[in-house]
Amino acid sequence: MNQSARCLRWAADFLRNTRSKGLRHACRYARVRLIDRLCERRLGICTEGTVSTSELGFTDPACAMYAPIGYEQLRSALSLVTIRQGEDVLLDYGAGKGRVVIVAGTYPFRKVIGIELSESLLAIARDNLKRASNKLLCRDIQLVHANALHYRVPDDVTILFFYNSFAGHVLQSAMEEIHRSLIRMPRRLQIICCNPSRFDEQARTRLWIEKTRAGVLFHDMGVAVYECRTDRLSPTESAPKDILLESAV
Ligand SMILES: C[S@@+](CC[C@H](N)C(=O)[O-])C[C@H]1O[C@@H](n2cnc3c(N)ncnc32)[C@H](O)[C@@H]1O
């Protein structure tokens, strides 16, 4: 999108937000957009915009559309966990155009992994990753084409990131797989969840997930951090299934 088209769109959004939610909200939202633009420029990437599920060709209603988290909100969410330099491995569930993976790559993670269902978004994410490579601290960043429904969580992952990726049976399946990964390899595992209401519903019934922090990132966008309690795992909770390899979709 060129500069003038972007300005027109910003102005239209500003007016619409002012009418629907008031001037104060419109100003706060405009600030988020401005910070996003500056961060995109600094990293030399393009992860802005939304892509609907129909445009992505998703037929499973549990799978969400693409809409990136704001940069400022992302950094605030990451600040809720202590990152152990050269040790921690972050997995972004639903990497989209790669914003979370690339920003996480500016932190001293040992490895960052992003999984994404849409091949077209993944191609954009890979291109963005190349563009930002000279700005990253983490040297091991992997973008994987996978459906979270079948994805086998690598047993060295220590931080999971969720932002409006999927719900229902896909989320349930992902949680069962996280549980299986912990049974395979008991370890410290933290989960950062932005907009956590759906995750909360599922976490409530699982004793091994404990909410340790909660806050607000922006307006009505909450965030929660969960610790996985390996002392509360139950081998019967997630009956083993035939999990497909990570490249399988
Ligand atoms: C709200 S976007 C978040 C993108 C990215 N994490 C960010 O904040 O910039 C959700 C992403 O999850 C992806 N997604 C939806 N269902 C999925 C599934 N079953 N497996 C993997 N990715 C999925 C969508 O294609 C979309 O890119």
C-alpha cells in the first residue's frame, strides 16, 4: 500500500473509531498503528493488515484469521516472562506473516519457532525473516508449515505464545499435545496468552496449568501467563494419539 492510500485509510479508521468508541479510544488506536508502522520500518518488514479466513481458504471454523498483535502489546506480553539467555525456546502458535517470530528473534532466545497453517502467509513470513535477519539476536529461527491440530510440540520448547490463533477442538488438541510433550520431557514451560478468555476456559479444567499473571495490554485486550505444573501431570489426561510429523498439515 502506498503512502497516500495508507494515510486515507488511517483517517477513515480514525473517524470510524471516533464515532463508534469515542475520541480517546480513536487516539489510542492511532498511536498503536503509528508505533506499528515505525517498528515495521525499523525491521524492514511488512506484517501489517488483516487476512480473512475465507481469503486464507480455511474451512474449519476453529481456525482464526490473520491479524497481527501490536508491537507495543507484543513487547509488553514478552516482558511478563524472564527469558533465560541462550536457553529458552519460544513457539508462536499461528505465526502469520512472522511478526511475533521476528520480534522474539530480537531477544536472546536459543531458538524461535513459528507454526502456520496458511502457506501463503508462511511465504510472506519467510521473506520478512530474510529482510530482518541482520537485526536479530537469535540465530535459530524456524518457520514451519503445520496445523496446530496435529503439530507435535518439540520437547525443548519452554515458552508458548498464543494470540487469537484458533479455538474449539484445535485449541483442545494443542493443549493435549502440550501435556504430552511435558510427559515426554518434564521441564519449565510457560504459556503467554493474549486475549486469554478461550484459553482460560480450557485451562480451568486442567490442573497442570496454573495462571500466574494477568493484565491488560490495550483497551479490552487482556494477557495471561500460565505455568505448567509438572508435579500435576496425569498420564491419562491426554491419551496418546497418532501425531503427524511437524511438516504434515
Ligand atoms: C491472529 S493471527 C496471529 C498472528 C501472529 N501470531 C501475530 O500476532 O502476528 C492467527 C494466526 O493463526 C493462524 N492459524 C489459524 N489456525 C491455525 C492452525 N490450526 N494451525 C496453525 N496456524 C493457524 C492464522 O493463519 C493466523 O496467521
